Amino acid sequence: MIRVGIADSGVDGVARAVVCARADFGREGQQREPQEAPRDRAGHGSALAALIANTHAVELLDARIFDAELRASAAQTAAAIDWLVAQGA
């Protein structure tokens, strides 16, 4: 199975998708406990996950970087990428 990492607004209940790990990142790039529901206030991360899940047998890695105002810092993005690579994406 292929592992695909998504650094976006989060992933909520996507059909056929297996989310094998989740992480949330604060403005300074610190990893936080993942918020359970709702994970994706914007819907963008879930839409992206649905597209990916429909193409192959994949395990998704959900790195949520956008905050409640749908902003993300460079530190959040860099920390999420590091985490995704460490998880096998």
C-alpha cells in the first residue's frame, strides 16, 4: 500500500480512505494532539483526500496545518513536511 501525506486543512470521513496517522501543527511548528472532529473546517483537505483515495489503494497521513482562520505559517508547513517524511510519505 502506498502512503500519501496531505498537509492541508485536515481530513474528515473520506470514503475508501484509510487515515493511518494524524498530527496538528501550531503556528510556530510545534506538533499538537490532533483534534478529532471536525478536522476539516474548509473541506479542502477532505476533497483532496477523496481524490487520492479513489485512484489507488493508499494510506493517508493527515497533517493539519491550517488554523481556525484558515492560515498556515512557514514553520507549520515545514514541520508538517518533516513529520510526513518521518511517517513514510
